[in-house]
Amino acid sequence: MTKLINKLARDRDGATAIEYGLIAAFIALAIVGALPGIKTALSGTFGKVNAQLTNAEASN
């Protein structure tokens, strides 16, 4: 039983896959954290474009 535990402790196969999984998880968290700020910026931009289009239409 001790040999099996020691063998499992030394086995490094799959460590890279776990590391890539953790990196992907952190990137996903960063994207989710940035979404409220992006939403606010896009809403402001589209609001300005809509106002300009409305003003252009009213002046014609």
C-alpha cells in the first residue's frame, strides 16, 4: 500500500492539464468580472449614437 501511495505522489502526468484548467478558470473569472464595466461603456456609446441619429433625422 505504501508503494502505491508513493507512486501516486510522484506521478506528474496530468499536472499540466490541471494547470491549464486553472488558467482557463481565472481568465473566465476575469471576463465575468469585467462584464459590468463593458456593459456600462457600451450602453453609453450606443446612447450617444442613438442621440446623434435622432438629431440628424430631426434636422432633415
